[in-house]
Amino acid sequence: MNAATGQDEHTASDRLLRLLEGSGARYELLSHPPEGHTVRASELRGHPLSAAAKCMIVTVTDAVAGAAERQVLAVVPGDRRVALARVAGEYGGRRARLARRDLAERLSGCVSGSIIPFSFHDELSLLADPALMEEPVLYFNAARLDLSVALATEDYRALANPKIVPISE
């Protein structure tokens, strides 16, 4: 149990692993020392940085003043950055910023540094950069800092059903 959030830290991990197992997805689990930074995690897992699915929760402010904010899970290759203006533009927003850490952790069900490229929350839209789809296998932490997943990109796309739009720079 995470004292800060009051949630079971492995809920998102368990849900992800059940989804992968139940779907017949082509994946491999990779245990490693705890790591939440994309560059170092990629080195531990032994793959090119471009194959890492880097996940950021982004808050988009609508163009209409006083309108509600939208939360977006933006997934880009590990060797690129999230283009916040592109994420905002995708939703007709005025601007976008990285979400507050507590909000990102609550919506993703993951501790910072272990956010998965799947949305299990109704308030969290999912965007993925098309450059990710060029990789045969995607690598990402499994909602835990000490466990990663190597997942066939084709299976990721089918299971997560992200909206594919250019959101990286």
C-alpha cells in the first residue's frame, strides 16, 4: 500500500499482466534493479532508446476560458520529447503542461517513472507517436520500477488502441 496515495501500488501492474496474459500477446517480462529513467532503464533492458515507450501524463487546457481540463497519456519514443503544443492542438486546447505528479499517479495507477502506455482510467485519453509503431517491440516499465515488459508493437496497438498522432519532437 502506498501511504501517499492510499492505493495498492501493484494494481496497474497486475491489471496489465492479466491483460497481456489473457490476450495471448507476445511479450516478455524483464526483471531489473529499480529504475524509472528511460535512458538508464533502456540500458538495463538492453535495447535501443527508440524502442522505449516513454509515457507522460499531460494536462490540456481548453481554448475556452474556464473550461475543464483534459488529461492525456502521451507515449513517445524514448529518444524523443513530448511536443506539448501538438498534444494541446490535438484536442483544440490552448496549452498543455505536464500533469502534477499526484494527478499523474492517480490516473495512471503507477508511481512516477513507471507509467505504462495503457490507459485504464476513463479520464485519461491515450495518444501514441507514429514513430513508436515503426519499432517491432516496445519496452516499458510494468507499472513497477523493478519490472519491465517487452511487447510486440502490433499487440500493443491492438490492446491499447491508442490514437496515433505525431506528438514528439
